[in-house]
Amino acid sequence: REEKLSYVVEEIKSFDPGNLDDFTKNQKQVEIYIPMGTDVSVLQIINRTLRQYPGQMPVTLLLPDKLNSLRRLSLPFLIEPSLILEEEIKKILGEGSFKKL
């Protein structure tokens, strides 16, 4: 057997920055990584910020524990994952904290 990487591609679409609706339709949820040691007041700010963007997409918080594994906390409301919201969350928690899946 050869030791080469190979890819299986189910679908390829050309990217049109003028029409992001097609891209975002296929996304099913948002994950927000909360760094270990994040203060409760910051979590309250995150909660208030997310609630300002009601929508149709589930959001899950990823909370690391002391053993460095992640606990998933699904929030009881849905959001609209706009670019503005993403930037606000990144300002609070840093790059890599907001992920659309």
C-alpha cells in the first residue's frame, strides 16, 4: 500500500463572496470555545451578546475541564451567526473561539 494522502470529495462548489447565503445554508451549528479560567462575568457577556442575535442555528459552548477534555453545553436558544456576532465573540474570547459547523 502506498503512503500517499488521498481525498474523497462529495461535492465541489465555486465560492461567490457576493452570495454567502448558499454557503451558510449548509452550516448546522455554531461552537464557541471558552478558554479555561474564563470569569463568570465574561460568560454573562457572551450570553447577552448571543441573545442579541436570535435566529435558527443551535449554539454549543465548549468548556475545558481540569483534565483538558471538553464538556459540551448546548444553549437553550438559537442564534443568527452573522459576521458581526462572530467578530464580537472573537473580541471577547480571541481568535479561534467561534466556529460554524
